[in-house]
Amino acid sequence: MHNLESIIQSAKVLIVEDETIISWCLQESLEALGYQVSAVVSSGKKAIDAAVLVKPDIALMDIRLKGEMDGIEAADFLYRNFDIPIIYLTAHSDENILKKAIQTSPFGYLLKPFAPKELHCTIQIALQRHQSESRLSEFISIASHELKTPLTSIHGALGLLASGVLANQSDTAKRMLDIASSDTERLVRLVNDILDLERLESNKVTLNRQWHDAAELCQQAIATMQTIAAESQIAILSNLKSLKVFADSDRIIQTLVNLLSNAIKFSPPQSQVQIEVEQIADEIVFRVCDRGCGIPKDRLESIFERFNQVDISYSSQKGGTGLGLAICRSIIQQHGGKIWVESVLSEGSTVSFTIPYRDFNNR
């Protein structure tokens, strides 16, 4: 706790504001409150240069900067590449701008004009939250890595035993080994998913974005899931258009595989799952549709949270970790897109996600 207080008291603040009077007033207020103003700049590109030089603990970012890079794009770059928490400064409450700003995971908003006390409280809350998230992320990473190595060894040993490497095993022993092997396999998947989600949410993943054919990405995901679908007596249908998408191919395929896996998991035998892709305005839209049990209306948002499943008892039997959709959401948000679900109980669900046609970070 003492360490946290010292971090807050000695915090270095980067001001990114293109109105001279406002930036001057901000600097005066911050220094009076005891903060170190490490740099004052007026554009997104200058903010990135300053971040490299002075390594600020937090940035106050005008949401509507002039120039090639606006405040939202600059904030997204600073948080993803330097892990600098962002507080937006704005004189506007435009709904579309705020929706775009939310995608960059801000740590606060200040509506101009604001009082010094409001400024101080917002910065304190942001720094405390960032410190807490960093510690939690570090704990999850260390714990998961510590679990992964022994689990992998145990899973390998159980797999060998279950394959009959030792003779004269009783039927009961074989059944117990099969159960143990299956359970450790699920634990290994869970640890891997936790590690992947932690890396995504802490911005430790760099997307390898290139131009790809969206239809080919869908076909690769279908090929991955085809055997599982056949075993579940589910047919995968497709309605694919050859469209260019600027994305990390491995991460988009991972997202599609997760969505297809869920669709197959919750679909009855002898039914169909469909995957579609099309362009709407300046976005590429992917959809995965099933004819399963559906999702209650009050759960349509929460299913993207960690360990949140529609029917825990049923999905646990199917081997889910409860992290697949959370991982999907993080991947799509990192691409600057959106993901959502539409559903009718007893009729099925459609999960859709978008990828901006142009590069989110270099428009």
C-alpha cells in the first residue's frame, strides 16, 4: 500500500492538448497538486515521441486532436505499445466518438472545464486501477506458468498409461486413467486459455496484420472443425465472398474456430451450423449461426465475460473452459472491431464480429 501511495505521489504525467491555454492551466493545476509534468505536446505523433523519451506513468489526452492522428488513435497506440493508462479530456459528449473511445480501454474521462479536485481524483483512481490490474496480471501469469509445466508432465504420463503401455491393467483402472487423462487435458486447455487471455488483455500480443482473403480464413477454420462437427452429426455450411481483410490471420482463425466450436457444442445432432462473411460499408462482417438452444436475452452481453457460460452444467460436460468468448472479444477489440450475439431461445444464435476495412491504427 505504501508503494502504491508513493507511485501516485510521484507520478509523471504527459499532457496531450492542442489548445495552449488549456494545456497551460492543466500544467499549473497538476504541479500545484504535486504531480510531475514530464511533457506537454499538441499532437498524437508528438505524444508517441514523448512517451519514448520520458516514459510517463499516465497521459491526459485531448480526445479531438488536430492532425493526422486524433486523440483516440494516439491513446490506443500509447496503451497497447507502452502500457500507459489514458484519461480522455473532452468538451464533447458525441455518442459515436465515445463508442470509438471505449474500444481503447481508457482509465477515465474528464469533461472540460473541470476542477482541480476532480482532476486529482480521476488521476488517483486511474493509477490505482492500473497498478492493481498490473499486479493481478502478473500473478495470473506466474501462477499459470507454474501450473502448466507439471500439468503437461502429468497429462503425458497419464496418456501413456491409458494407451496400455503397462500390461495387465484392470477395466476399472483403465476407466480411471481415461477420466484422469481427460481431466488433466481440460486443465491444460484452461491454463493455456488463461495465459492467452492474460497476454491479450495486458496488450502483450502484437498483431501480425496483413491483407488476407476473408473466405480463405473461414475455410481454414471450417477444415479445423470438420472432424468434430462430423462426430457430432453437425453439417457446416458456408456462404463466403472473396473479400480482402487487413488482420492477423492466426487470430481471426482462432476466433472463428472458437465460435464454430461453441455453435457445434450447443447444436442438436442432425442440424447445421453456418459461417458467412460479407462487407457492409467500411467493415468486413463475419457471422457464425447455429440452430441450438439459444441464449436468454439478459445473458447476451455477459457471455463475453470470463468463465461465463449459458448453461454451466451442460457446457462443462462438453469440455469448455468458459474463456473462449472472452478471448474472441479481446482479439476483435485489438483489431478495432466489435463482437455481439443475437439469439432466440430454442431457435439458435448468431455471433457476429466486424473488422474495419482499413487498418485501425494507421488510418
